[in-house]
Amino acid sequence: MASPIDRGTARPGAVKSADRTVELLEVLSASDRRLTLTELHRELSYPKSSLYMLLQTLVARGWVEVDSDRGTYGIGVRALLVGTSYLDHDPVVRAAIRVMEQVRQEINETVHLARLDGADVVYLASRESEHHLRVVSRVGRRLPAHSTSLGKAVLSTRTPEEVDVILPDELAPLTPNTVTDRAALHEQLAGFRNVGYAHEREENTPGLGCFAVALPYRNPVLDAMSCSVPLGRLTPEHEKQVISALLAAARTITELLRQFGR
């Protein structure tokens, strides 16, 4: 399974059937393949008969799809419709889209919008560069916050104590360049606080440099915008252009959201 979601424990007063439904959908959505009933039972530890009936209900409602020949289950189209609705109605996405397109046109690099969710960032929108060599990131992708410029930008708005609460005890590497030492990460975040933007080189993806700015329209900050650039194009002049465009975009988006009372 890829990018597992931390489901935590059931909250006091939670409805068991609702909790189980959500946990099941989260397991299916986090998996990079369809799962059998046995695999789901092993992951969730629900009674097998109850799990089977829950799956049948979700299949009938379109939230889960089943491959009857293989006996495997995957996330259904209904989940896509609800996810799309989330993006359509989110005021930050609506405010950012036009600004992101302007940034993309100005610097001709791929621009992303993401939101902190637990210890990860989730991609909410992207605008791709027109270069043949470009970055492609799908909406809904989850990545560890400590390894991305987007996550670092948001984390740099928090105190070291708050960062320690957000991040897991062990910081997993995505590449050989990922900062996994907590003291080194705190030092890195302190520098980002001083300059007002975050950056990383090949911590998340080999061959890429990324820059990001937080969108401080609410407290605590959850959202950030970034630009990814292949290192072959990342000259000092282009780096300055990217940073300047992102800082200006963050100011514009923040002003828009405050005007409309986000």
C-alpha cells in the first residue's frame, strides 16, 4: 500500500458502523491496488462477515467497486464525485486557481497547491509547465510534509514544539537527500521562517528543485503553493524569478481570501 493514512483510534461517542465505513474507504483509497476480502480483514480486523456485508452495501451505493473474477475491491466512482465536490466548493482552491495559472504563464513551470493533513500534504490543484520536461502531480496525491517544500513551508509557520507533535517520531526518506534528522529539519525550518519561503533539492524527487510559500490567511496555516523545476533549468536567475512570483502570488491569494471572508 502507498502513503497509508493514519486512521487513529475511534473517538469517544463515535458510531461504530460509521467509523468502520470511513476506515474501510481510507484503506481502499490508500492502496495502490485492489484488495481481497482477506487482505482487508487482516488490515482492519473486523469480523469477516460484517466486513463482507459492509463491502456489499458500499458496492451497491457506488463507493466501492468489485472485480468479481478476482474477488478484489477498490475505491468506487462515488468517492471521485465527492472528492471533486470538495475541490469545487473549497474557497482556497477557487481563489488560487486563477493566480496559479498566472504564475505558470509567468515562469512556465509546474505550480501546485497543497494542504497539510496530519503529517502529510495533499495536492489540491496543479498547473503544468509547457516544457517537454515537466513535473506532473495528480490531485489527491499525499506526500510526507517533511520531504516537500510545500510541507516545509507550512511547518515553518509553526513552533518547533508544534512541528514535533505533527510529525512522526521517525522521518522516512523518500530519496537519499531527504532530511530525516529532526535537529537538521528544525534548523532548516528556522531558516525558512526568516526568509519567508521554503525550498528543497531532490529531497522528494531526484532531479527536481522545489520552492514553496505558505498562504497565511488563517491561523494555523494549512495551505501552501509551490513551484517544481528540473535542476537542469534551475539557474540562479530563474530561481529568483520563481521565488518572486510565488511570494507575489501568496500575497494576492491571501488578500482575496480575506476580502471574501474565508
